[in-house]
Amino acid sequence: WEDSLPKIYQEVYPDDEIIWAANDLGFFGEEGLNSVIQAGQEVDISPELLKKVIDLEVEVSGLGNRRGITNKIESILKQDWESVEVVFDKKIKNDNATNTFKNKRDHFQSMLGEFN
């Protein structure tokens, strides 16, 4: 994904000159990153989640023993991939829906009480 090490190194050691590999990330350069971001947005999945799953696949690819990959994927999927704002918005919407339901229930119960 994005390789920030060359930039950080240059800031810390401005007089040193190191020739960094232009892309040591395989096909996960800027174009790959943009593709993952776009795909995530199209299907409403966090690009960070997609990156983690792809990273895991790359990590275990070529290994004869892929045991435990499902546990690792499950661990990734259990993480919270939404921003705090999105989580709060969903909580507020759920709370509002619950309150609306309770208000309607109370109204119907009072209407039923009138018939008793």
C-alpha cells in the first residue's frame, strides 16, 4: 500500500540519499490502492477492511499450510471498520427507531384500554 518510510526517512535525514525501490509492493501500488478504495465505495465496504483481507491473502499465498486463515479472516471481520461518526449516527437512528416504536406501542395500548 502506501510506503511512507522513504518520506519519513528523508525528513529525518535530509542529507542522506537512498535510492528506494519505486514499487516494492507488487501490484499494490497507487493504482491498486485506488482500485481497492473504489471497489470498497461501490459496495459500501470499508477500503481498510478490503486491504486487510487482501494483505492476509498475500501473506498466506504460496504457503503449503493455509490452516488458520479462516480464523484470521474472522478476526479481521470482527473489527469495527466504520468511523466514529458513522457508528454514532447508526446508534442515534436505532435509538430513534426504538423510541418511535415505543411511542406507537404506547398509543395503541392506550387505544385498546379505551375499549376495555
